Amino acid sequence: MDKRAIDRYFAETTLLATLCSQNGWPDNDSLKVEVCEQTASGAVCSVTFEEILVEGAGCIAGRVPCWGRFRLEWDAAGRVVCAAREA
């Protein structure tokens, strides 16, 4: 799997929400993915992004930096078949 496919996976997955701490959502524009380890069948990736916080009126109230590591496994066709957050 190439880096662009890994970046696209993280831009589309709901897993990043598990890193949000204040009930906000991930800002894909601030998303950065670093591949720490890669094999033919998977990778360990470090991700950083800003969590967008919203007020009751729908206005952006702030941003919180978030980060974490995930282990991905993919099949022969390059589809992610397993993704898990690492401690």
C-alpha cells in the first residue's frame, strides 16, 4: 500500500474520532500521517490533527491538538482489513 492510500484511509476513517477528547471532530486539513513501520501486509502509523470544538450556536470555539498511533493490516488488494489504536 502506498503513502497516498494510507493518507486517504485516515482522511476517511472514523477511527480518528477515538483520539478526540472534547466531543469535537478531526480537522482533515490539519491531518498529518507518518508511517513509522511498514511491511508487505501492514504498517504502524503516527497521526496528528486538530480537534475542532464547536459552540452551541455552531461557531468554532477552538482547536485541540490530538495525536496517536494505529496499526493497519491490509489484504493483497490493498484494502485495510484491520485497524487498531496502539497504546
